[in-house]
Amino acid sequence: MASKFRNSGQTCVCTNRLLVQAGVHDALVEAVSYEMSKLNMGHGLDPNTTIGPLIDAKAKAKVAGLVAGALADGAERAPLPAYTDVDCDGSLFHEPTLLLGVQPSMRIAAEEIFGPVLPIMKFEEEAEALRIANDTPYGLAAYFFSSDMAQCFRVAEALDYGMVGINEGLISNEVAPFGGVKASGLGREGSIYGTDEYTEMKYICIGNLS
């Protein structure tokens, strides 16, 4: 939940798509729906607020467009409480939204959402999940849950991302190398590798000494 909905889904490492194995799909949807029903939209200074506004009108329009496009392409909106009682200017708020039946071909499955919208995609086998997960030009962070240690190492190695959280949705800290692959950038921040961007490498070749 925190990986998806902190800062209303507006961090670079927020979960963008949730891939769920078919055997546990319905139970997980029920659990996620229950947790999402407890989210509260409101003013940032209200201690009960868990969902605030999006950064600007353009961001809200993008999120709304992704949801509308997914619904038009056959996705379904899971029933959730109406998040309309916002005791402040609510013009930039987008209600928490859970989308079911999302397909890899949909725009919402290929773009960064940057909003409180969670698309769920169903898969059968591990190889299918890896194919869907890696089928994106982005590669900053990925997360998965497993109690099988062999699977943990196998899937972590196969995911084409710069950072992978295993049974953990909050992975950022100052001693870990933060950064991605593919279109998610080059280099790392934090850790001993973060200083590499501030150094210049010099090559010196010595020969013909008597």
C-alpha cells in the first residue's frame, strides 16, 4: 500500500502495475480493496489524510485519461467508497482507483501513472509475469513477494530493473545504490557508488623503462 499510495502515487519508485498470480487473484483483490477503502482524501495538514492532491492540473488530466482509456479498452473499476468529502480545494484530487482486468496492451500498463491508481494484471506462470514485467522501456524499481528462496534469487536476477525489493515495498535508503536501467537513467545515487559521478578516471600507460 505504501509503495503505491504514498504521496498519492507521485514518487518515481511507486508501484505502477500489480501482477497477481491467478490462483490468489480474487483473495488479493479483496484484501487490497479493503485496505484502499481506508484511504482518506483531504488536506495535507490533517493527520487523518492519506491521499492528497496531484501536483497540477496537467497531472490530474493525465491520470484521468489513463483510467478512462483503460476502462474503454475493457478494464473494470473495482467498487470502492466514494472519496468526495474533501475539506479543501479538491480540484487537483483524483480518487484512489483499483482497476481489474488490465492487459499489457493497454496504455495504463505501459506509462508511468504518477497517481493513486492501481491496475491489476493477472498471470498464470512465473515466465509470463517476468515477460510482462520486463516489457517496458523503464527499469527503475520492481517488487515481488515470494517465500521460496530459490525463486527469490531467480526472479530478482531476471527482472530488468536497477533496484528490486523482495517482500519489501520501501527499498530506498542512503546506503543503497539508487538508480535504474534502460530509460530510467544512468549512474547511481547513494552508497559508495554515488561518488562515481563526481570523479574523473585517468588512464596512465608507462612503457620502455630500462
